[in-house]
Amino acid sequence: DLVVPFWSMAENTEHPTQKPEKLIERIILASSNKNDLVFDPFMGSGTTAVVAKRLKRNYLGFEIEKKYFYLTPKRLKK
């Protein structure tokens, strides 16, 4: 049930190595509790932050590429 996001999926972005939200969800659920901090030092398209927010976790991340940095706030607003 894990698929790489493709063009017609709502979670798809232009990031070349975007991970599926279901995969990140499994990782976060297995390694944290509500209100814990989830840290992503290579934030990319923001999938980890989006999933962490949905699962009621705090999140912190960094992205050096400006074109990918701006994807996260857009996704978090949805």
C-alpha cells in the first residue's frame, strides 16, 4: 500500500525524491508519541512536517534549496 507519489496524487510535489506520506506516517507512529518533536534535517518537500502535524506532533526541519523550502508552508496550509 506504499506508492511513490505520482502526478495525479494530491500529495505530489516537484521534489525528485519525495517520500510517500504513508511511509513517513508509519515511521513517526513507530518512533514518537503525541506532542513529541519530530526533527527532519533534510526537509525537502515537507512530507515529514505535514504528517507530523496531522499526527499531533511538533515538527522542526531545515531545507537549503529555496525552491523546495517554499513547498512546505504551502502543504501545511492544506
